[in-house]
Amino acid sequence: MAGNLVQGALFTVMVVRAGMLRDTAFEEELQQQVGRSPRFFLNAPVVLDLKDSEGFTTEEAFLDAGEALRRHTLALVGVQNALPEQISAAAGAGLAVFAPNSTQPSRRAVQAGTGQATAASAAIMPAAITQSARPPARLVTEPVRSGTQIYARGTDLIVTAAVSAGAELVADGHIHVYAALRGRALAGASGDVEARIFCSRLEAELVSIAGRYLVSEQLPPEQRGSAVHIALVDDQLTVTKN
Amino acid sequence: MTRPGAARGREDLVAKVVAITSGKGGVGKTTTAAAFAAGLALRGHKTVVIDFDVGLRNLDLVMGCERRVVFDFINVINGDANLNQALIKDKRNDNLYIFPTSQTRDKDALKREGVERVLEELKQQFDFIICDSPAGIEHGAVTALYFADAAIIVTNPEVSSVRDSDRIIGILASRSRRAERNEPPVETNLLLTRYDPARVAKGEMLTVEDVQEILSVPLLGVIPESESVLRASNTGTPVAFDEDSPAGRAYLDAVARFLGEQREMRFVQPERRGFFRVLFGRA
């Protein structure tokens, strides 16, 4: 049993630069961002990046930072890039200390909405605690029947058989269907605006990326039955023939 | 997968539970269950057909044994009667037995453990156990397919029926006992009923190819829309006993394919009035 007491797991957490917390424009920006995808941000874990930030040498400072994030439904869980004196203060405030920054800024910055990289949206980016950021893509080789829902949490979904009318594919990443797509496909379900949908035959009831959607009758009729990819361009769902 | 007939010793046989299901109502499940059971019996296989449609008992009518029902499936599940008291032997074929259900109870009376015990007992006596499923995807329908080794999906050539069949195929693949135990999947076949080639040609019904494309399961047969089906139901004769009717012959073909034979698909083209027929004015 002892072997099961400690298990490893990978999580995606957001990293907020500590300096940003002192910027008044940041709170406003953060509030807007959370307002756009409230479910995604609800109780979401946050790591405070202390790189190049002065201060934060007292427990108090970390408790205040935690309080500020809590107002936006976020949960401060730890710090990274902390100096030795910051480490003891953070530990005193009950925060975990993550290894010095080994994560690269993700190419998948959460920029729900505007498409312009604002100070805040550049500051908040999903980063992984370890280097492998996402779980492997979920692969489905059997037909997806009416009434079935498949969710690829935190990753891409690849389906190599037909997706029936009345079936639903949901992925936090991209969705690929190498057959007829007749049901619904919702990519970027947690707000990733970079997610795309690819299918070799578009007959979908509904397609959606990061909450924007098109229903069957809004899909361009000339693209019905074709191989297409669907992306969010300037906040518009755009269907392109392959 | 040709199965040995009933003549062989029972020890080396593995009985097969076959669910007749569709999701949608009124597509011909009970007609198919009766015809299929009759067809298997005609081929020498000892067969029982069970009515899972508790509360809406119909199978006994279609099989023409409604006046001989004393005990039913629910009585046996509850231990109020034994199997042989409830089984009704068909008067036309010695290999065929009917297991009627209760008209006064509802589907909640189908306790899974009880159903399993009864099916295990039936497996000792029969080659094929045909389960006539109720419509829907609720408890009764799921219980009827839960223990299935094979399933026949009855579909009409129209979109709502096809979609409901698709849903049922999904349930078979995920919620049957075989799926839960990670055993080989339920052998699933499609039977297209009430097919009217003339209306298909006019675009009023889906074609065989359309339906197969959507459902992508092997096609066991196409049963043409036929007056003989209604007549058979009303007279309590499984349509497979009527070898003169196209529907009866189509069911016998489907049974043969189910037993592993190759047979050409019939009744999928509209009947054409040939050149000579037109010339000589013959109907």
C-alpha cells in the first residue's frame, strides 16, 4: 500500500507575474478576462512568478497577493523564481515553492476575445509544473454514436471513424475527425482561441471554438460534405476548404 | 458461424442470446423477433422468444398463443412459477417456444439478477434465446440488450429511426455486459424493415446505402413493406412461416445470413414492369 501513498500527477496552472499585481490596470484587465470565461477561472490554481520582483519578503505580502487573486475567483497555490528570503516568507504563508522557472512561456496564451496581446493577457499564461504541458491526445477509433459525448480534457481529440448526428465531441485542444462529422464538435472548450477543428467531411450540427459557434444552417452550404478546417480568425469562426 | 442443429448433444453447444432492438417504436421489432425465432426453429434450432416489453405484452398475439398464457416472465423472475410452467410450445414447430411477459406489471419488475438467472436456465435448454426489446432506451430496453451475445438492430429507412438505431448501437457498445467485462463486443447486425423500393426510388425514403453509410454495421437483410406482415400479425402467424410472401422469404434469407450463409440481397429494387409484361399487358 505504501507505494500508493504518493502518486505523481501533472497539472496545468496559470502563472501570474508578481509585478503585475501592483498595476491598477491589471486588476481591471483580469476582471474582464475572468468575466469572459468564468467557469474556466473558477478556483483555478495560480503560481506567482517572483522573477525580478522586489519585495514579497513577508508573509503578509503573500497573504495580500492571495487575497487579491481570490477576489477574481483564483487560488494562489505557490511561487516560483523566489529568492531565499522570499522562499521562507512564501512557505510561512502556506504556499508551495516550485522549482526555478523551467517552463517556457506557452504559445497558447489565453487571449480570450480581443486577439490583441494586452499587458494582462500576456501576463497570464498556462504553464505546466513540469515540462510536458499536455496529456497525450485522446484517440477514438470506433464510430461515435448518437447520444455519446467524448471529452478530451486538457488535450486534443482525434477520431478516425464517423461521428453521428446527436453525438458530441469536446476537447480543450484541437479536434480532428478523419471521417464524416455529423454531430457537434466543440474545440478549445476551456477558452483556447487557438484551437481548431479539422474534418474530412463536414456535415456537423454545430461547430464551436472557445465558445463561438456556428449551427448547421450557418455553415457555408458549398462546404458541406467537404474536407475543411475551422479556426477562429478575428473572433469569427472561419471555415476553410482543405 | 454455422451452428449445429438441436439434434446434437447439448453439452457442446453454447446458447446464444440475441436482442432484437431499435430505440424507436413501431419499426417492427416484435414482428422481427417472431419471424426470426420461427426462421431459426425452421432451420432446426431449438429457439425461445422472450417478450421484454413488460406491461405492453404483444408477442403472444403475434405468435398466436395469447389464449394459452398462464404464467409469465415476471412470475418466473419472482420465483412464483418455474420455467416450464411459463414456456409455451408453438403448435406449428416443435423447436419453437414462446415466453410471454406480464401485462399488469411494468419494466421495473425486470430485475437484472432475476433476468440473468432465467437466461442461464434457458441456455441449458435452447440454442437461441431471442429477446424482443421494448422501444426506448430506458431500463426495459437496456435490460433486454444487457446480456446479449448478438443484436439485430431493426431500422426503417427514415432519418428518425436511423438516428435512434445509432443511439442503441452506442448503448450496446458501452453498456452491455460484454462491454462492461471487456469481452468481445456484441455481434451487431442491421435489419432494414418496411423497405419500399418504389418510394426509395422517388427519394421519399432513405436507400439501403444511405442507412448503411450512417450506421456502418453489417446488413443482415432488407424486409420489403408488405401486406403479408400485417396479415401475419393479425392472424398470429410469424411471417417467416409464410414462404409465399416476399417478407417471409426476406426473413428466411436474413436468418440464413445470420447463420453464416451467403445469400444475395433481394427486394431492394423496385419491381419493374418488364418489356414483355407491358407488351402483353400482364400485371
